Amino acid sequence: MSEKRKFKKRFCKYCEAKIDFIDYKDLYQLKHSLSERFKIMPRRLTGNCKRHQDIVTIAIKRARQTALIPYIIDRKNVVENPFEVIR
């Protein structure tokens, strides 16, 4: 039988910084929870706790509604670093 892999425990960076509110206009914080195609990354990859993942998800959805973050990226015209557009 193969041995079980041991991964490093991920910690919620928002809990460590004692952040209670994540603003949808703060794109610098939100871009760490988005993939290169602007999809919301899951908890197992970001290490966020359930509470902060829900807050991040709501903030990203609000930023999409106000057109600060795009909903999708065109596959034919992929930008090398899409977060440069966010600045």
C-alpha cells in the first residue's frame, strides 16, 4: 500500500490578521482568492476558514456586479497576467 501523503497545514490569513470585514473594492486582497481565469478558488487551495471564505465569496460577487472584476476571460485572448488589469 502506498503511504499517505502529508501536506502542510494551511492557515487562514484573515484569521491571523484578525480581519472581520473584507471590502469588495479592495482588489489587492481579493486577487489572492481568484485563479488566473478569475474563478473563485476553493478553501482547500487558499486555506481560508469557512467564515472568511464566505465573506470573500460575497465580496468577489459584489466586485463582479460593479464591474471591478470580470466574470469570465476570453479563451482566445488570454492575458499573460490578468491581475495587471485590476490595478
